[in-house]
Amino acid sequence: MKMPKYQLFGFIALAAFSVVSFQNCSQANFSQVPAQLASSTPDNSNTTDSASPNDGPSTPDSSSGSLSANDITLAVNKNVILNITKASIIAANKGSMLKVDSVGMPNLGTLTAKGTTSYEFVSATIGTATMSYTISDSNNNVASAKIIVKVVESDIATAPFYGCNLQGKLYSLDPTTGTLLKEVDLTYNGAKLPCSDMVISNSGVVYGKDGDGSNKIYTLDVSTGKATLYQGSLVASGNRSVGLTLSVDGLSLITSEETDPGKSSQTNSLIQVSKSGAKTTLIPATDKYTMFGGDVKLLPDNKMYWTITNETSTLCRNNPKAGNQAVLRYDPVANEKKEIACFDKRNIFGLGFASKALYGFSEQGNLVKVDINTGNTTLIKNTGLTFIGAAANPILW
């Protein structure tokens, strides 16, 4: 089987949120604040609670006589100031002429009002800070929800989405727009480290797989790009590890092991590898699924999504409108698998779920939206970046 120019883009799982902008308030050890409402620019709104046109005014609510508010999840490093503007709280909700009536005190850290337009949150302790907020509209409807801030250590992922490549670059991005937020060089023992895939744990630890063929796993400091060896080769010598995710309990790594990679005799099996190196086969090579780039990722529904080739897909091999990849869903608890979609375009390697939709990256860096029911794609943006591995942050799922 012919392999793509680049081995894979990582499967990514995205929460359904809107990232307005990001702020770097620390003078050291800070990457990005992944927030629906973290502001990196001065708030030029007027002294009322309503957003001015420059702040992105709220849209009219088509419903009548009711208002609802959305919970907002953020993450920030400890001892780093997170600037929360009223305008961005409004932007996270829908309604007519919304205004922020109040934001409550958090159970962790401190919140300080800055004039009439924003607040500053900071915590010297890691943990989860929760605070309530209340909004109202022009019809005097009132609604409340929560702002949840995950406070983490400086070397833990705090941006919503990361990508890496064989040139040893680590990118952090706004996944809803494809905007590049930060770029660092990945290094191990002072030398540049090529990267072929990534996964982020539920505690924000970033694992990266090398791109030099040794199939080693590293933990990555996303602020500095420094890598630390975590585990030796995931697969047998001469084989190739494609894709990377974590088991449901977060204690083992999962990958697709390719035997005879790139040859007509290639086989793929889905395996689970413990920290000690003990291997468990989840989907054996005898099931005869193969890959063309792609990935495997565990999503918040506790099921794994594995990209396979059309030629090994019962659902897609005879579909004249299909591209060259299908998605297989695997339930590790019930040990059940099902093919769920065929892509209409070829070579879509990076995928992520957001608001019951899929987003994907092509080899050329095109960000596309995928209809999960049909596999049809819609171009959102060409990012101008090359991704080999990618991962979203489950802290923000």
C-alpha cells in the first residue's frame, strides 16, 4: 500500500467552544491561555455592560421570552493572570442586547474587577476554580452559568490544540479558526526532535512520538519544547507505530502497529502498550484493516476512532464517491467495532470532533469540516502549516 508523503496527522478531539483570543500575561513560563473569553487586547467597550461593535456584539435570539447561559471552560498556568472581559462573556452566549450583571467570587484563587469592562483571575494553587456569572437581555430575561478555570503547572498543555511535524516544530492553535498562537522547537538532549504524533492526557500531560522511526515516546514541555524520554519503542523492531492515544484509564498508550509498512504485504493491528512494555492486541491484523496515514484517538465517549483504507472497509470500498479513507469506531469495553463514514476527499489525516461535527486536516494544511453522517467535507481555511501529529486538550473537552 502506498503511504502518503507525510506519515500522519493526529486525530484530535475538540470541545464545542469558541476561542475569542489568548493572553500571555506572565513574564516567564507561560504559553497560551485557552479561553473562550481570554483577551489579549485592551477592551475598548464603553462603560456599560453591553458589548460595543468592536467587541463583537451579541446576535439576536430567535426564541422569545427566554434566555439561557453557557458554561465556559478555561485553563491557565498557576501564578499567571487571566484577563476575562465582559465582552467575551457576552460573545460566548446568544441573545438580544446582552449585558453581564455579575461575576461571582471563585472557590480557588482571586478575581478582581478591572474598571467596568473586565476581570483578572489568578491562582497560586493548581486545581479547578469555579465561579458563577449572570447575564440579562433587553427583555429583562436573566440567566446564570459557570466559568470553570483549570489551573495547571507551567509545563502542562493549556492551549486547546497542538500540532507537531517532522521538522521538529510544535505549534499551538486556535482550532476554530486555524490561527497560529505559538511555535517552538522540539528538542531532546539539545538536538532537534522530529515528531510524528501526539496525545494529551486528562491531566494535561503531552506525549509525543518521535518521527525518526525508533517509535519512542516523550513527554513534551509545551512552553519550551523540551522533550523527556518516557518509553522505548512501542512496536517490534522493523515495524512502525502509526497513531497515538491513551487507554480509557489513561495508564497505557495505544497505537496501530504496521508490519511491512508501505508494502503490499502490510498489515495493521491496534495494540495497547503498558508503561512496562506489556502488549495487548485490541484489533488483530487478521481483521485485515490497513491505514493510509491517519490516526487513532480515544474521544470523550470512551470509544476509539481509527482511520482505515477504503480497500479494507466494507462500508467504503465500493463507494464510487468516496475518497480513500474510512473511519472505524471501536468500543474497548464491549470489544465492538463499526465502520461509520467514508470521506469524499482523499488524504484527510487529522480529525477532531466538535459540536457533533468532524474537523480534519489535509496533507496541505487545509482545515475542513466533515459531515459525520455523509463524510462530505467543507473547506474552512488553509492554515499554511504542515502537521504530522496533532492533539486537542481534554482539560477543555
